[in-house]
Amino acid sequence: MVRGVRIKDHWKEQRLFEQRALLSGAALALLTLTLCVRLYILQVSRFDYYAQLSQGNRVRIEPIPAARGLILDRNGVLMAGGQPAYQLELVREEVPDLNATLKGLVDIGMIASDEVAEVRKAILSRRGFDSVPIRLRMSDEDVARFAVRRFEFPGVDIKTRQTRSYPYGEVGVHALGYVGAISESDLPRIDTAAYAGTTLIGKLGVESSYENELHGTNGYREILVNAEGRSVDKLGAVAPQLHTEAPTAGQDLILSIDMKAQVAAEQALGDRRGAVVALDPTNGDVLALASRPGFDPTLFGRGLTRAEYASLAENSNKPLLNRALRGRYPSGSTIKPVLALIALTDNVITADRKVLCTGEFHLPGSRHMFRADKDEPRGWLDLSEAISRSSDVYFYGLASTMGIDRIAAGLAPFGYGKVTGIDISGELAGLLPTPAWKKASFKRSEEQVWVPGDTVNLGVGQGFLLVTPLQLAHVAAILSQQGRNFRPRLVVGLRDSDGHVRRIAPIEGERVSGITQANWNTVLNAMIGTTSCGHYCGTAWRQFTGSAYTAAGKTGTAQVYTVAQNAKYNASATPETMRDHAWFIAFAPAEAPRIAVAVLVENAGFGAGAAAPVARRVMDAYLLDASGKLKPADAPPEPPPAPGEMLVSQTPGAQPAHP
Amino acid sequence: MLLALKLDGPLLVGLGLIAVYGLIVLYSASGQSLGTVIRQVLHLVMGAAAMLVLAQVNPNFLRRISPWLYAFGIFLLFVVAAIGIVGKGAQRWLDLGILRFQPSEIMKLAVPMMCAWYLQERPLPPSVPSLLLLALIILLPAGLVVIQPDLGTGALILMAGALVVVMAGLQLRIMAALLALGGLAGWLGWHFLHDYQKKRVLTFMDPQTDPLGAGYHIIQSTIAIGSGGVFGKGWMNGSQAQLEFLPERSTDFIFAVIGEEFGLFGLILLLILYGFVVGRALYLSAQTQDTFARLLAGSLALTFFVYVFINAGMVSGLLPVVGVPLPLVSYGGTSMVTLLAGFGILMSLYSHRKLIGS
């Protein structure tokens, strides 16, 4: 190489390069140091923070819903339990062509053509590997129809999930309530964490009031997920310690209901509108609580279509109304035994004083006629006959003599005008009218005055007085126990998942006091007279002929509207919904009562004809054995009819068979 | 024998250790895919072949073809751009039927070769007119790559050329002036940007502001590195990598897999290996005997380090995310062949030094 005069100086350039190489080396070292500091910060200083983030990334907590507790009747008959339901689910990433698949499902009738857009939206809103329900509530027929063509629909499959099932369908629905989708209004009262993994909650009845006990405690499972949230099944060292907490199943409810009596009550009511409440008067157990028409609670658990809900909600027979707790009716003549007890206790009358009954009653100085019905007993009647044969004229006069204050004070201890405190919600208090109530309730001053006629009406359970079937069953129970008073209850025990049963003690209320044994005997014997024939026949003697036990009862006929002064009530000329309601209260066996019943049949006319046979059937079902003999009090339970044998209409809110 | 093959023993050992380390990590990072590892071994074999061949080539030949290689590369970049325009889409690849390759990869070598060729006969440090011409030589291919768009490779080409100029003794005050000028241009340009463009730049600079978009990669990779701790979670036990939280886990973000599974210990070990290779390469370049060889060899050594630093800095959240693979470890054939070809050139320049100019 030639070193010329040119400016290029190789030696100097070599030095320059070496200098630059050293400089670069220093820069490299500096940059590497920066990098190491950064790595130190990440991996040493902030290790805990990032380790936690990494753990949170890969572990997802998935709730395991607890199995809901069963509901059993007093003899262990299953009233509500879990049942697998079938639904169609679709996994998008396994479906080759979503539109074609949906069209195919429409063609074989799995989804309705007007639902396609909605279903599509639901599918696309979820991750591709999620299994999205696209058709709930598949019938066995649907399952079979899809099963034969399953191969045409990759990515679509039938899945089962647990739903609430009620083997007896409509039977007892107003006591049980139902399980339905959690609604906005439920949210404030529940701990949403406890409901993760469930979409259902108890509504109405014991399903609602014992929700906490039935629900149980959710378990959870930690699952390993990848970045997409897809569960991965990588066992081995990548899997951290994954915790699983098993759920604790809800407690089983043991109800006081006797399914045999319950079924009898619902069958006896049939397609008529009405209610039956039967109590064990010795402890308040609700043996039967029926309100017709009913509805199938299973529908709500599996999801109700809009049309199905509308048909229930808008049905004129109001199948959703719990008539036993919320139906408020005039008590009719069922009030007479209670009035008699009050009058006897207050010495307004004596049992053997006779009153001339003419079929009409006028207040002194008034021309207003208080009419009695056409079967009204006439002539001289003592108190017993007036009760057994249900004389209105006798009780018009008696009420008028007693006065409203004494009547109201005497009725209150029997529970009129207040709730019984049954252990399900929704109960209404009825109405015990008083002058003070009337003054407060009406606007116009002339309406606020309590007039003597109001008292007279109260004597036969008409006018402003309103009671619920549950209240009257409670009254019948108090009468049967000569004043002892137990709070009605549906749940008598809780059974936890280990099988331990915790019995709930009956709650005794304040006893109706001050009534002498003689007066009890007088009135209770008069009630026995209602169902039998002696010197005269009681109003319900026909319905209790041939009975294997002695029943005590009282009929009632509640007027829905007031017949004009000079007109006669003519059932066939009155629109059905304006006809009288039929009442019957009873207890049996009279000498040692084990069941007290109240029956109401809406717009059915006389209590004896329409309501008493229902009470008889319920009491027979509870008290008699298979051969028709009275069972001893401690007899072993008998199985109720199987669900399939139910004769009650299975159509929600069906029209009554007879007008 | 190594000398007969014109190879440098220490450098070969360093590269080999990095490659083996990389294969071990790749097996885990690919989700235990043996196929991926085998393909990567094939890439290594191809790269090693390129290195072996280039190590035998006379540096004078390399020197002579430098301008032609550069011109050929520029031509290909224009072809790619034209195809991109016709195909109405981003275009980096040239499909030759049997193989597809990125002309931008040629430029990673052709640009420093061209710069060294241009400077070899000129007095150093380079004069201002020379610098202007060098700027054109570097910015033309870099610009063509950036508009492909491939910002990462464009930046690397720029860096490879600039490092030649730096090694040629570019005055520190000119470097400072250039940096100041760049800063000023950026500051002025900022005010001409639309809001959405500003946002895009800010997200590029600080990905954490967009945790589901651009920030997702960097958040997951810092979690992976950080949760690895000092000794790591163990081979094939990195949950971030194995459960696919970490994107690009076997390619651009494989550095985070090492951090997660082998911890700080594993990363320092890797950096030591890289440091050894770069140090040896710098030493070799200082031993070469003429300007062309020195500048080219020095640039290749430094470029290698720049690759490592940009990738590690990006994965650990120090630098914005640009698509730069981790040398010899990231899965991929193109960068493997280019890098090993570069080392082949370096070995040729060193081992033929007595032939130069004689």
C-alpha cells in the first residue's frame, strides 16, 4: 500500500477506529447495564406484584351452584325437586356456517323463524368457544327429532341442566310458590355473589319465604384458563394448586301439608274458583292450602313465553291469585258461632231464650227490610237451632242488641281483621269494621257515620266485614280447641344435607279467654247440629250423612251484591260473577278435633250445597283409612294418589266446566 | 481445521451456545412443538451454510460487489413497492416461486457494505459533502422499507448504515447536532399532526395507555418477565407463555419466555453470551487491516448488539414495540440467515486480512 501525499492517514484512521470501538464498547456496556437494571426492577423489586398478576391471569373462579333443597310433605312425599331439563346449545367455533345452521334448525322446527335474529345476536355476543343456549324447554319429542338429525348440525348439541320440578304440577302451587328467573326486584334482597351460577330464585310460597334455607351455599372451582378465557386442561407443573370448594346443598323443607288432603281439596274444587285451607288445630299445621284455579309452577322455572305469561296474568279466573291468603270475602253466616259465643259470654242472651223468626227483620223505627233467604227457618228458635239452621233474623236482632263495639271487641281475639302470621308472605288481613274505621275510610261525612244497619249486616257476616279463607280456617281451629290458638305454619322441619332434621316448634298465640265451658259446649254442639239431624236438620246434614266421624261445621253464603228491597235473589238470572260465594267451616272429629277446614267457592251459591262437600272430602281424605274407617290419631301415613292420577285440570286457568 | 475453513473458533462457540439455548427455549415457547424446533434447526443449518460460504469468499470480492449488491437491493425494493401498489396492499415479500424472501433483509447487509465501500478511499472522519451523500445512501433504502410499511426493519437498516459512519469517526459535535436537529424536527412536526395521529404516536411511545390494543403485548410480557423472579418458573412451566397470554411467544417476544421460565438468572446468562459474541466481533473488527473491512466488521458487530438491545428493551417495556426478533433465538429463517451471513462476512474480513491489498 502506498502512503502518498493524500490526506488519508491509515495509521491515524486505525487509531480512530480503535477509539471508536472502545467508545462503542462503553456505550454497549452502559446500555446493557440499563437493561439489567430494568430486569432487576421487574424480576426482583416488583416480583410479588407481577407474580400476583400472572396468577390472576391464569386462574378463573367458576361457581358451582348448590343443589336446591327438596320440598316434602309431612309424610315425605316429594312436592318439589330437581329434574334435568333439555336444551339445545351451540358452540360457534364448531359450526361451519352459522347462517346455514340456523336456517336448518328453523326447518326442523327447533327455533322459530322470527327468533333467528335474536338467537344470532346472542351467539355472536359470546366467545366462539362458549356453549350458547339457543332453545330452552325441549320436549321429549323435540329431543328425539333433533337426535336423529344431529349429524347434520356439527357444533349444536342437546345439553341437560337442573331445573325445579313439581311432580304434582298445579297441586299445592299456592303453598309452594315457584322458582323463576331472578328479577330486578329480587336484586336488593339477595347477595349476588351467592347467586353466581344460578339464574333462579324462589318466588311466592315457601319457595320464597324459605329461599335462604333452600338455596344452600355455592361452591367454587378454580380453573386454569388461557388468554382467551378458554378452560385448559393442563395438568402437571403449569397447574398451580387449584382449589375446589364443594357446594353445600340447600336444606330440605318438610311441610305440614298432607298431600292426600291437598289433592282431595284441589280435586273437590275442580275447575271452580275457590280456596280450601285445612289446619291441624292442635298445632297450626297447614294440612292443605288450595286455591283454584292454579298454574303449573314448572313453567316458570324453565322460562315462560310471553304468551304463556299473558294467558296467566290476564285470565279472568285469576290463576295467579292466591285466594286462600289474599282472597277477601264477606264471611257470611260462618260468623254466627263466634257471635253466639260473644253474646253468651257478655250475657246478652241465654242459650235457651227463643226468638220468633218471620223471615224479615226491621230495625225499630225503620221501614228498611233486612231480608233472609228463602230457606230461612221460621217460628220460635233457640240459639242452637238458629246456628244449626242458620237463622239470619235471629242474628240480625242479636247483633243489633249487642252493638258494634261489643261485637268488634269480641271478634278481634279470633283473628278477624288481622293476619294469622302464616310463614309465607302475601297474606292479607281482611277487614274488621268499626265506627272508627268507617270514619277514617270514607271521604263524605254522611258515609263516615256508623249506622245501626251496619251492625245488623255484621250479624250475618255481611256489610263491610271481609275475611280470607285462611282466617276462617284459623277461626274454625280456635273454635275446635275452645280458644287455643296456634299460628298457622307450612314448614314444620328442615332437613340438612347430612339428613339431620330440625323440627320447628308450633307457636301458640294468645288464647281466647273468658268463655265458659258451658258456652263452648252450647255453640260447638250447635255446630255439630249443622251437620246432623236431631229434632231438626242442620243446613249441611245431607253432605255429612254416612260420615264415619262427627263433624262440627257452619255454612255461609256471602252476598256479592245487595238484592233490591222488593226483589228476590234469583241465581239463574244473576250474572255468574255476581252470584253469592259459598262458605263452609268445619272441624272433626268433634270430640277430639284433628282437622279444621275452611272452604270458599266463588259465586257458587249456598254454602251447604257447594262448599260443604269439599270440606267433607278433605276431612275424609285426612281422617279415614282406605276402608273408609276413622284412623286412630297416630296411624301411619298412607301414600297419596300418584301425580298421574290427578283429576284436576292441568290447563292453567281453565274455564269452569259448569257455569 | 477452523483456520482452514476461515472460521473463528471463539465466535463460533459463542454463536453455537446462543443457538442451542434458543432451541431449548423455543421448544417450550412453541408449546412443546418438536416440528417448530426441527424447522428452526433447518434455519440454523441454512444460516450456518451461508456463514461458511461467505467466510471463504475473498474480501476483495465482497468489496467489489458492494455497489452492485446495493443497486440490486434498491431495484428489488422498487419492484416490491410496485407490486404493492398493483396489489393494493402492504408488500414485503418477493415470491420467486420456490422461495419467498424480503429484499429488505439484503439491505441489512448491503447498506453497511455500501457505506464502507464509499468511505474506504476517503479521508476520515468524513467530510460534510460525503456525509450528505451517505445520508442519501442510507435513507433511500430505509425510507423504501418504512413505507412498506416495516418500521422496525427500516430503523435497523438506518442503524446499520449510521454505525458505519460512526465507526468512521463521525465527529461527536456533528452527532450532537444531528440529534438536536432530529429533536427539533420532531417537536415542530408534532404541532402539524392531527389529534388522532398524536394519539397514535403516544400509544406507540407508551403502550400502557392502550391495554387491549398495542399495550396488551407489553403488559403481558412485563408480567411474564416480572413473575419469573430470580430463577424463573422452570422450563415449560411459564404460565404466561404456556397459556398463551404472551403473544408472539416463539418469535418477537421469546425474550419474555426466557425471563419467565429461567428468571433473571437465565436472562443474564443470555446477555453474557451476547456480550461475549459482540465483544469478540468488535475485537476481530479491530484486527482487520483496511478501512472497508474495519468499518463493515465494526458495523456488523454493533448491529448485532442493536438487535439484541432493541428486542430486549421492547419486550421489557423500555422501548416502543417494533417488530425486531431476538437474534438467533426467535423463531424464523430470514433473520437467522441474514445474521449468520453477517458473521460469515465478518470472519472472512478477519481471516483473509493478510490477503487484503497485497
